[in-house]
Amino acid sequence: MHFDSDYMNICHPLILQRMQELQDQQFSGYGTDSISQSARQKIRALCNCPEAEVQFLCGGTQTNMVMINFLLRSFEGVVCAESGHIAIHESGAIEFTGHKVLPLPAKEGKISAEQVDDYVTTYYSDPNWPHIVPPGMVYITQPTEYGTLYSLSELEQLSAVCRKHSIPLYLDGARLGYALAATNITLADIARLCDAFYIGGTKCGTMFGEAAVIPHPKPDHRFFTHIKRHGALIAKGWTTAMQFDTLLEGDTLTATPYYQGCCHAITEAMRLRKALQDKGYTLPYLSPTNQQFVEVSLSQAEEFRRHLTYDQWEPPHGNRVTIRFATSWATDPHDIDRLIDLL
């Protein structure tokens, strides 16, 4: 049984079926093909942003690096939660582009509008501010690294503070599908409140790929050229776009295979969470998404390791350790049953 964060079946079966249907066709390169245009139009419609720039990249770290470097001036830094993915799990990718990560204390993986407002205000109140790396943007994830979610009100407040200080708000959407399936927040809300974000594919049913979205691009902002300069432009761009075009087929987001697969993951995660609670396990974070965290003894963790794959989330503290079980669009309900029996 596999319950680690990145394990998925190779990809959604609808994608494999579509790939077979297209195998004898030829397409123009670099995302200029009809399939890429179709996928872009679907995303624009779901975001209620007909003018949005939509580009398809390979993976989450690459997308974060390309997008953050694009949004910042060369001397600026990016504000994020101290537990944020760019601060912990991306091997210094942002720093590699020459930008400093500026972490703030987080509560269950989240930062608040008040924190951001205070940080930026304090920065410019310092008479030595020209000598200090300025906060040039704010980075958040939805869901957070702890599976928690920003509410619509929290997103609105963060957006308002960023606009007050004229800095962009960027949302890492590697697992955005699972957040959308767990709340009533829509892609149109995300596009309205964020200056840039991406819709995750790799963790939500595609073989690879993320859809980077800039809802209101500036004229001649050259994002395409920026992607090329970073070595992130795929010649056979239709292969990535095709996966989004397939999974986002439907009159509404809730009708799409993308959303329905993510809903399946939430359903199975909630079954697992209830079982953990019923059996008396300690859950340090009450995640409403596909990531479920549980504190166990080291011997229990070792016993679990004999039967399944999972993530150790934090270093052990004494004889205890926090581990993470992550469900997905591909999770077999029988595996959840087996895990519950193992508990």
C-alpha cells in the first residue's frame, strides 16, 4: 500500500486513452498547437479570466522557481511561511535564482495578513531599508504543508494587504485540486485574489505537468520568453497541455475528471481520519484535505513501514514521530480498509 505524497498510478486512465487516440497526429511545437489552445481556454473559463496568460510547465519546483523569479526584481526577496515548500523542500531553488526567501512564523502552515502587513511596514520604517533585502512578493500554498486551508476570508485579507503594498500574491497549487474539492473556494476566487498561481497536475492525476496562470498579464510581459530562458519550455508542449485538456473536460469544474478524482481522495482521507480518531491516535493537525498526519511511537512507525509506504513528516521527538498518509485520485478504497485494519 502506498500513502506517500508523490506516489500515484502512472496517470489518469483518460489521459492514456487520449494519448492513444492522438498517437498518429502531428502538432506544432512549444504550445502553439490546437490542444494547448483548448486547454488554455478551459482554464480561462474556469478562472473567469478571458485574458489570462496560461503556460504549461513540468513540475512544482520548476514552476515555483520560474514564476517567483519572473515576479521579483533582481534584488527582492519572497515572503513565505517558515514551513513553506520553497523554504524547506526545494533544495534552495529560489536562492539559486538569486532571491532570498524571507520566512515568517506560521500557525498550522499559514501566515496572516497582519503578519505580512507588519513585516512590510516594519521594513520600510527602518532607516537602513535600502541596505536590506526588500519583501517583493508573498508566497502561500493551498493546501499548506500541513494539509490545512486558507479560508476565503483569509485569502481576501492577504490579497488586500499585498495590493496595499503593491506586491504580488502568488499561490503554489501543487495540490490545489484537493483544496478545491475540500472547500467552496473556486478557481475564479483564486484568480480574483492572486496575481499568479498554478494548477497542479502532477499530484492530481497527470503524468507530469503544472498549469501556470497569470490572471491579468501586463502587455508584452514576455512570460513565454522568461520560461524559455530558464530552460523550462517543452518543445512537445501539447503533451502537457493534453493532460489538462482531458482532465478539465466538463461544463463546470465539479463536472471535470480532475475535480471528481480529487473528491475521491478527500472521501478516502476523511474515512482514514475518522478511523484514526476512533482508535485514539493523536492527530497534530486536523487536515480537511488528502494529507492526514498522525503521531505514533517509533515502534509503531517501524511496523507501519513493514506494510506500507508513507512520509515521515518531522524528525522524531523522544520516542514519538509524526508521519503523513496522503491519499490521491488513484487511492484504492480497499487499501484504506487494509490500513484501518492495520491500525
